Amino acid sequence: MAPHLNIVPSMFVLLLLFISASKVQSDAFDVVAKFGAKADGKTDLSKPFLDAWKEACASVTPSTVVIPKGTYLLSKVNLEGPCKAPIEINVQGTIQAPADPSAFKDPNWVRFYSVENFKMFGGGIFDGQGSIAYEKNTCENREFRSKLPVNIRFDFVTNALIQDITSKDSKLFHINVFACKNITLERLKIEAPDESPNTDGIHMGKSEGVNIIASDIKTGDDCISIGDGTKNMVIKEITCGPGHGISIGSLGKFQNEEPVEGIKISNCTITNTSNGARIKTWPGEHGGAVSEIHFEDITMNNVSSPILIDQQYCPWNKCKKNEESKVKLSNISFKNIRGTSALPEAIKFICSGSSPCQNVELADIDIKHNGAEPATSQCLNVKPITSGKLNPIPCSGPVPKTPSATA
């Protein structure tokens, strides 16, 4: 049985956990009424928010931190566990980061660390006010980028449910999930301009049982990016675009990366993006493994590269172009994918010569080129397994000697 099928029980357990917790009367910690926060867009929310969190976290009964409607300025907050009982945050208002990137000395704005049995909901907005950062965030300005904050970080969080929250104009990634277990992100709204650099919608790594469901992501980079060590994951009912699509990777850039396995992406719509369903690894560099990756029931609307395996990923031409990728890809499927491609090359499988892709399956594909030329399919170092209707015909187009770089 494929590893990703183990996720359903974890989701059920998580749902029961929150249903059980809701039956117990929870204590409410209102940041305005009890801790003196001001919804004036000027007074720093950091101390009231942290004080409310600490008191709620110390409660031996389930508790809820409430951020009422209004606009709040938040310089930075680090919300740490473990807590003594289940804890919730009901975010109803708009929380704004300082617009000036120089206000941040490290990549953290709102961070949850070592929390178990956690829920955040309420329809609120985390506004990173990233427009100034976008102007300065260039490939050459790496020191500047290293200090840009992620809107919301979840580090070492277990059994969590994040619902009905908006992340807007993050200076860097919107949401980062690291070393988490059994965390569900549902009905999220993520938005940033299509020209905003490095604003991945949701990025994760070294996590198991992550579920991203029924969310709308419009941003300037990957809608969802999946880093090393991600296992047993479900992504479904996502609308993505603008952005760079839904991506496994990039991988192989660093030493000792953990395998990625058991990922199912289904029932998604991807529109006006540079990529659609993508796996990307660096040439040369380091080894790794990717297996049991399944893209199913996906609609592509005017996507430049709807289906892409890119083992020569080199976005800024700063890589070992003459070397093969050392990341091994196996047991990958693309099924029931339809729609339109902005470029003729609707399918590109650029696999490693030293470790060719194994067991790559194409089934029921119907992607038409928006232009006058027919859609084509390129294959390098792979022999896909095929079934059902296939348009374009697999491996029907020549592979250029130097495949074009993808962002």
C-alpha cells in the first residue's frame, strides 16, 4: 500500500481531537479586553499577544486566545509550547508587520514552536506588507534576503488544524511548516503580486502527515513547495495562480537531505502559472530520493509547463550544468490531467543520465497548446508507462541540448 494512504486515519484522529476538546468549556483570553491591546494600527501587539499566549498555554483546561476585529501592528512574536492543555487562537482582525524590512534581523515574524493540540481559525489576516522588500529582493542581495521574515512559521507542531486564515503580501514565504506531524491547513487564502520574489505560498520540510485542503493561493513563487523529509502528505482542492505551480523540491542542493515520499496532489486547478505539476532537482550537488508521488485530476489553464520533471534545475545559471543530478526519482504518476499549455512543450521529463527516472506513469492526459503549434512532449533518460487517452503523444518532441531554465 502506498505510504500516502496512511494520512486518512491521522486526519480522522485530528478531527476527533478537536471535537472532544470543543466539548470542554474553554477559557478565553482576549488580547484587547484583558491584556490592553489596541486595534489602532500603531500600537505594538507583541506584548499583549505574548502575555495572552503564556497565560493560555499555562491553563490546565482548553483555552482560546482571541484577537478581535480591527487592525493591529505586530513587530514580532514567538509563541512557544508545550502547553498544558489544547490551545486555540481565534484571529478575527488584521495583523500587520512593519513595512520596513530593516525592522527584522532574522526570518521570523509570527512563529509557533513546540506546540501540540493546537488550532488557529477566525477569518483573520496576517499582512506582511512586503512591497518594499520585493523591490530589494534580488539574486545578488542574498544578505538582505536572509533576514526577510516568513509570515507564519510552524516549527515542531503536532496535531494542529489551521482554518480560514489569510496570509497577505509576505516579505518571503507565506507559511513555513518544519518538523511538524499531523497538521492540516484548510480553507486558507494566500495572496501576493505575481512579481513578488520568493513568496512561496506554503513550504514544508521534514514533516509527516501534512494536509493542505481547499485553499486559494495567488503568489509570486511556488504555490506549494515540498522540501526534503516530507512524507505521507495530501494536497487537494487547491486553486493556484499566479505563481510557479505545485512543486516537489528543489532537492539535491544540500548534503544529507531526507527522502520525499508518499505525496498525493489531486483535484486542483492551476491557472496562468509558469509551471503546473513539477519535480525539480539540482544537477551535480548531492544525492536524495523521491518516490510515490501522484498528481491526479488536475486542470491546467494557460500554464507554461503543465507537467514537468526537471533534473537540470538551474534558475540563475549558478549550478554544475555539466554534471547529472544525483537525486533518484521513482514511482511517479500523472493521471487525468487536462487543459491548456501556454508553450508547445506541454510535458517535459528531463531526467538524470546517471540515475534515470523509474516507473513514471502517464494516464489520460489531454493538454492542448494555446497557440497554432500542436502540443509536444519531451523525454530525456526516461521511458514513461502510458495508458488511456494521451495528448500530446508521449516523447513526441526533441529535447534541446540545453533545456531552458525554469523558475
